[in-house]
Amino acid sequence: MIDVKFLRTIDKYVFGAVTLSVGPLVKAFSRGGGEPPAPRKVLLIKLWAIGDSVLALPLIYAIKEKYPDAEIDVLCHPSNKPVFENTGGVISGVIEVNTRNVLGMFRRYDVCFDTEPYLNFSSILAAFAAKRRVGFRNRFRWLFYHHAVGTEIDRHAVGKTLEMGTYIGVSGPVRLVPVRCSAESAEAAATLLAESGITKGDTLVGFCASVGTSVKARQWPRENFREAARRLLGSEKGVKVVLLGTMEDRELNEFIRDGNPGIVDLSGKATLEETFCLVRSMKAFLSNDTGPMHIAAAQGVRTLGLFGPSSPILWGPFGEGNSHISHGPEVCEYCPCNLPHRGLVPECYLKGDRKDICIRAITVDEVCGALLGMMRS
């Protein structure tokens, strides 16, 4: 498992010092002024975060549509690699980030799109791998780029990432791209559902009650998820609630299931690629602000996102029919304080009874009302 807090600390102080000291020289001696030529080899950097990886797919597809002969590679981590596989030739190569692979990239690419929102390390990788670079404007990373996109909270991350493509004349519809999976994964997902007692006549509603280890402040209380599941099952006939998560989420999801036969816990039973297929079979999806929320939205499932310290303007479930609930700015003077695109992922500033009040302010009543409205519309 990635120790995100440790990596952020290393990136801030070690690679931050590199960008500050080397960045001005890179900027001063960078070539590539004027209009860039049509690229033949393109690199996109997305080193982690499954949800952000899903949000980067529209840029990749737009580049391929504009430049069908271009080879597009993605540099990523094994944890988010499945997002970029099975694209039917849109992506030429999915490359895992390691020393050997990175060293072989020196100046291999015509242009690199660094879609990491704040990492200093990724901007250095971009400068090493490509003649021209595009990324987000924050801290001193912009010194490594020929074109930088702002990090203001003014529109969704899908649109901001797509804006990077304007550097090479790429524009496309601001909409998500479904995440594909192999025939083998689709068959495995169908088998898993059948073995879990789910039939074709069941209406499935997915729940993702977990969050990443470094963003626990985004997690709606587990007691609320359990109560929401109970009410949903009592309100609609033929519904089954499906709990998704990793093996580490088993205890959380078993608490929510609490022996209820209408709730199915699939914690740790599906790979990420199989999860893409599982989510496609659902009528609606309820989630904290985390990767599976974006997967559900991309798969065309009506998605309700629960937001506390982060901004739904940037990260809400994107697309028609999706919605979010957020009370952060109403109850907390610091909200939104969780701003990963600026490298800010703090613990809650509030203490005592007000700790994590932004996410706890969301009630079971409003969640069930919104979710049932989605299912019935």
C-alpha cells in the first residue's frame, strides 16, 4: 500500500527543493516557443489516484481523435494501471513508474501532459521525458512547463484537465469516458454477483463507505451508511445494496451489513477491473468523495457523492443525472480545506464536537431522499 503522507512529505521538501533550484534554469533554457507541431509521441503522467485517472481519460481520447496517428503512453502506478488498459488502441503503452522505465524515457516524447495536481516529482519527470510539457500552475512546478493550467476552484477537474490539450489544438466534449474492462473480467464480475445470491431481477444500489487512508475526514459516519441501507431496503422492493471496497474495508462493510440479507458485502472479492464491470450493473451509487464515485459516474450510473472538506465544484460526480450533498461552507469557516490540487490535505482544523462537522452535517434523511429520487426518476 502506498504511504501517501510519507510520499507527500518527501515530495514537498526534497523534490520541492529541486524545482526551486533547477526550475529557473529549465525555464530559461527551454526550447519550444511558438505553436507546437503535431505530436507523434505523447506521454501522460498520472502516478496515482484511481478517481483522478478516470477524470484524465477524456483528455487522452480527445488527443487521439485529433491526432489518430500519435502514440500515447501513460506513466502510472500499478494501483491505477487498470484504468488505462483495454482502451482498444487509444493508449499505446501503459508504463509502470520505476527507475528502469523512467531512465529509458529521456527526451523520448514530443509533449508530456503532467496531470498530477501538485507533485513536484511529476514535473521533473515531465521535463526529463519530453521536449514540451503541460501541467498545473502551482508552487514552482510551472517553471518546468511550456503551458500551465490554473488551479482555481471555478469548474470541474474534467474541464481543467481537458484544457491542457488546447496547447496542441485539442478540444473535446467535457464529458466522462466509460472505463473498459476485458471479457474475462466481465465474466468474473457476473459470476461473483451470481455467487452472492444476486439475480437478474434485483435492482442493485452500490455503496462505497470507505475513503483513502490519508483523507479520513471525507468519510461519512458508518452508522449513517448502515441506516441509509436499512431505509433504502425498506422503501423499495427488489433492491439489494452492494458494498464495494478492498479487503481492508471488510470490517467497515460488515458493520454496515449487520447481518441484513438485503446487503451484499463484496470487500476484497473483485479486482479493480472487475469493479468497473460490477458498477455498470447498478441502478444508483452512493459514495464518499473517492475513486469508486468517479468510476460509477463514468460508467453511466446515477451517482450521489457526499462531500465534506473537499470541493464538489472540482471533484463532484460529473455528468447529467448525478448529484452531490455538501454543507461544508455552511458549518465550517475553513471549508473547503482539502485541496489536493494545491498540495493541501490537512487534518481537520476543528477539535472536540466540531471535528469533521462538514461531513457529519449531512443527514440520513437527505441522503435517502436524494438517492430514492435518482432511482425513481
